[in-house]
Amino acid sequence: MKEIKFFYTHWCKHCKKMLPQMQSLSNKGYNVNLIDADDYSSIADKYKIERIPTFVLEDKGFEVQRWNGRTEPDEVIKKLTYTKR
């Protein structure tokens, strides 16, 4: 199952704009995990997060893609639902 980990902080300008959108996706049932990189620095360290915001896409527990910066909710949904043919 695909999952996106959204690493953010409360002091990040882009994160402040994206956090409500990512929370909404999570509340709608999309597999989006919100991780405050300051509050959960051990998880951020494990994933070697160097920039905020960072998205990590995993499939069956393995990282398949990572990207930084502002991302629209539609793009997150595409990444979660895309299947190679």
C-alpha cells in the first residue's frame, strides 16, 4: 500500500499553507502521515530530512520517491493512486 510521509515544521512558510490541505487528505482517507520534524526529530533523522517541507512516498514500506517544496493536494493524490502498467 502506498503512503506519503509529509515532513513539516510550524515555522516553515510553505508548510503553514500546506498543512491544512494535507490534514484534509488524511481525514478523507488518503494515506498521508503528517510528521512535525521538530517534534519527531528522531523520525526526521531516520529519513535524513534536510529540507522542509519534504514528502516521502513509500510503497509496501520501501521508499520509491522523495521531493521537497510546495505541492498541491491533487499531485499528492496522483502519486498515491498511480499504478505502473
